[in-house]
Amino acid sequence: MSRWKALPAELDPRVRQLVVQLRRLKDHSGLSLRQLAAKTGYSPKSWERYLGGRSLPPSEAVEAMARIGGDDPTRLLALHEVAAEAWGNAREDGGASAPEAVAAEPGIRSVGAESAPFPGRSLRIALVAGTAALVLAVSAAVLLLVRLNGGGDGELASSPLASSASSATSAPRSPAAAPTYTCRPERSDGRWYAGISRTRDAILADGHAGPEVAEAQCLLRRAGVSPGVVDGIFGPLTERAVKRVQQREGLVVDGIVGPHTWEVLRG
């Protein structure tokens, strides 16, 4: 596992989230910067800038990294779209330098940081980013309602707004009701499972939702750290619990559940 340098303090959180995901994928691939350059066509120095938060990678580099790390390119490209907007705003405000272009080298293609995705991909990324923003907003509303109504480990307090928000977040899964999760921790083949998901490498971060998040929440509880309600929504309480476990186990404290954090939770 790489021991990464701390990212610049002034880096926008949206850019920071993209860089952290790229770092996770590189760790998961086990490739060196030179090997990564050979597989993606971007020089080792370029990747050093991208992974250090000093330059925004082009979308092609992000997509290549996603495929190497076995992640969903569409989701990572949506993060890149949001990060690129934040980077552009910071540049206009004078708070960050412009993305650096990749210098032409022997055997390395020369691609500028402002290289645009292929026609059609921009629309797809924009749609995914818009959907993700809507889900994040509704999830935040649900979490707020839980806290305001004193919600504990049970169901959401009954109210018209809570009901509509819950239905909105669960629409892709079931139009009738939001999914409910029950923790049933048991040890199998030397690893802990909560009976919801058996993943060991899904990358989860703030704003994600689904059974993988609920599985992580159950295992965090088993580890003695409360993530709040086991609702399958990765919110601030879950992120704080993940950071506590990472700090306790000597991992990179970034609040993101990746292969190394899964290994600890399932151990």
C-alpha cells in the first residue's frame, strides 16, 4: 500500500475526492508510476502531478485508470466532470493554477488537460453527474430528517417529507418502499460478513448508497465504532466511523472504504 503525501490544503473537496479515488485505484492495481504510464500513455511525471493534486488529469486518463483498477468508468468520469468545474472556478478566482499540459515524450502521446471527451460522452457524463447530485441532495434531506426527529437505529420518523424523500432514494430499487437492512454478523472462512453483501473491494465514499454501504455500516458496528443508522447511505457519521477505524489500524485516513479498509473490517 502506498504511503501518499498529504494533498494541498487549499485543494477543493470535489477535486480532492477524485484524486483520492485515483490513488485508491492505483493502490488496487499494484502498478508503479512507470508501469501506469506504459498502460495509459501518460508519462510518470504527469501521473505524479495528477495523484499529487497539482494538476487535473484529462478525462481520458481518468477513464484509463478506472478500467485498470476495475472500477466503473462512468461513475469516475462523473466525479471528474464535477472536479473539472471546481478546478475551473478556482482558476477564475485565482485560487489555483491552471491544469498543466502533458509534455510530448518519446512513446507518450501529448494530451492537454483540457482535452474534451468524445462527442456523446459529455452528455452521458452530464446526465450521470446530474442524477448523482439529485441523489446526494435527497440523501442529505433524509439524514437531516432522521436527526431532527431523533431517529436512532430504527426506521425514519413518519412525515410526508421523509416519506417522499425515502421513496425518491429507493426508486431505482423498489417503487413501493425504501430497502431495510438487518445486521447478521457471522464469521465464514476466517472473515466477517453481515449477510448483506460479500464484496471485498467496492470503493465507497460520502454520497454513495446501497447494500455495500449497509454491509460496511454493520461491520463498523461490529468493530466497535458506530456509523449511525444502518440505512445503506454513506453520510457524515459513516465517514467519521471509517476514519476512526483507519486511524486505529494505521491506514490512510481518508474516510473512503476501499480494499484495505474492507480487509480490516472483514478481518
